[in-house]
Amino acid sequence: MNEDTPQHKRADARRNMHTLLDAAATVFLTSGVEAPVRDIATRAGVGTGTIYRHFPTRADLIIAVYRHQVDACADAGPALLAGSPSPFSALGRWINIFVDFLVTKHGLAAVLRPDNADFRTLHAYFLDRLVPVCAQLLDAAAAEHEIRTDTDAYELMRGVGNLCIGADSDPRYDARRMVDLLISGLRPPS
């Protein structure tokens, strides 16, 4: 394929966008969502103008990073299910990715409030993308008799989310440990 074909340019553009969003996510994690755009540009290997061309406002960039992370979490589910020794193992690994996502989305709440239309849209996107993935993992584990059959994906995700609250403000609190206890409780009674 010629490097100048539209397909190659689109693939390059997607790769470049992923690199930029990954860089922004890393900078947000270490420095918060108010980190200078030049830090994101440096990490991504682009100029600040490139970032502003794609994301005219900080909120636009934060929303794009959030959606990118939701997509990565959603895409991980089927891959883990296909490559893990058991559906329960895939579920546990996916829940760890989900916990990392929840604990590290610093600053989103400060930028987007629940009464903001962007927040409602993102929350719907989050649910639309992640609940079916969680349900798929739960169904596969239940079919193998690795977990109880009465586990609801939305309720589990909500429980995990509640266990993650405050993890970023209390260094003594280990959200992942608490979530591991919750996931252990999914096992069927012996």
C-alpha cells in the first residue's frame, strides 16, 4: 500500500490521536487536568498548536481523554476473555483495569458537573460502552459456574465505583484490595 493513500493517512491520524490522548491521560494523572498544554505536547511529541487544533478548549481535551479511556477499557474486555485461562480470571483482570480507570480520572468532576450536558452525555457513553462488556464477562464466568448467576453488571460496576470513591484523597485506602474482596464474593457458595 502506498504511504500516501487515504487509508494510510487515516491510520496515521488515528495513531497520532491515540498517542496524543495517551500523553494527555498520563500528564493528567501525574499533574492534574490543569497541567500546562505544553507538557502534554512535549510528552506526545507534537506542538501545542496541534493540540489546540484538535481540542480548542481544555474541556474538549478532557472529554476526549475520558472517552479514549472508556474505549480502551471496553476494548480490553473481549481481548481478556479470549486470552485468559478462565472467564473469572478475565473478569478479575478487567475489573482491575476498570478500577484503575475510576481511580485515575482526576479532575473530571471538577470540569464537568452533573448538571452539565457534557457530563450527562459522557455518563451515558460510559454506561453504553462498559455495562455490556461487564455483562459479557459475567455471563461467561457464570456459564462456567465460576460465579453466581444472579450478578448484574450495572450493580457490580456501581459497587466497584463506590469502593473507589476517596481512593485518590486517602493514601491509606486501597480501593483495589476492597474491590478484590467484592469480586471474591461473586464465587458461588460451595
